[in-house]
Amino acid sequence: MEDQVEDGEWIVFEGDVTIDDFVKRNRPSLIENSNHPWVKVANPQRLPCHITEEDEDSLLEEWETVKRNPRRITADFVRDLAEKYAYKSGKWLIYSKSARIDAIWKSVATAVVSGRLGTAAKVSTRYPKESTHVICVYTEDFTNEEQVRAVEKGLKEVGVTAQMLYKPDIYTTLGIYRNNRWRLKPTIYTSQP
């Protein structure tokens, strides 16, 4: 689900209404994905964690070169790339059925906007033939396990009871998903309920 094609405009919390009003008006279980693939909120006290366009281009260029020699591609190599290009953000992935997603999203979004949880979060909207959504809750540095685990703890404190997986953003940018040809596991931390 996380790697599906994105069309349409994201719905982004701008702070012009309360977070309660925003989540009531933008329930992921009711929004058609083809129009709006994601609903997003951010922690106003934190700067967004993004790689520069120039660094992303350099990263992808280096990745294309290294892919010619697949034996070089290891989890340590990907981590070294993340360090080299200062691209260390990542996200907890929380999967939920449509019947529960609105309540979970409200708790997560409220905690993020209030500054208690991560740098940002987004939730996938409704696909016509699927009943599962994913919430991504972002952290600044996947190499800082203490920071990653603090966000995990915060998610549990706001009522997330599902298993969660943590994926560095660099894996997404490099196109490393499940069952990839390098046999890399794209998630590096797991949280059990």
C-alpha cells in the first residue's frame, strides 16, 4: 500500500482551523484516494526533515551506479548513504482497517500537531477495493534508536495498539520495498502490541 502511485492533491493541515475540526472534516475512511491520496499534519515546533533536491539527485545517481554491482548493496551500505547525504528521516508504519482508522488518525494527528509526537504524520485515504489504510509517523533520525523508540512509546500512549514497523525514508526513495532483489529488509524496527 505504501508504494502505490500517488495522484491527486494531498490534504494538509494548515492551522487555519482547529485540529479537531480538521480531522472531523477529513476522515481518511471517507476520502476517495484518487482525489486525495494522503491527509497530512506536521508538528509546528519542528522543521520538516527533507533531503535537498540536489542531494537527492546525487544519491539516486550513486544508487544507479552501485546497483550494477548488487553484492555491494547491504543494509550497512544504505545506512552509509543516509549518513553521507544527511537523509536520516524515517517513519513508523501503522496499518489499520477502515472501520478503526478515523479514531486512530485523530489521536495521532492531535498528538503530532500538539508537539508530543514526531515531526509529521500522514494517513492514506480510501481505495475503492481495499479496507486497509497506513499511517506514517515521521522521526528525524533513524540512526538514533532512542528518538525512534520515544515516538513508538508516544504512539502507544495515544492508543495505537497494532503492530508497527519502522522504515527509513531512504529505503522508499531508493525503491527498496518488500521482496526486493537485494533481499534487504526495508523495515529496521518492529513494535509489538
